[in-house]
Amino acid sequence: MGQQEVYTFLKKNRSRWFTSKEIAGKLSASLGSITTCLKKLRDSSAVSFKYPNKHGQGRNSYVYKFRE
């Protein structure tokens, strides 16, 4: 799984925030692979990310969205 596939997925679903686990499920990829891709996309400012506002989510988890 490469960064381009993750980027394209987020671009096609640009109106919604996703957890890395949701992205891995939608793309049928391992969570580790998706996490690595998302870190690189975060570092290059290619995606938006934030801590979720949902109760019960871990402090160290992010949600991701295509950066407009």
C-alpha cells in the first residue's frame, strides 16, 4: 500500500474525517502500512489531521481528511 492510494481515497471522500483503522478497512490494507503512509502524508502537509472530539478515543489517535 502506498501513499498515493491513501491520498486518492481521502480525496474521493473529502467531506469526511477517517481514523487510520477505518482507512485500513476500506482499502483492505494493514493498519501498520496505513499508519506509515499517513505519517508521511502528515509530514508533507498533504492531509489535514486532528484529535477526534469523540468520547472514548485515545489521546494519541488522529482523524484524517483530504486537505483542501
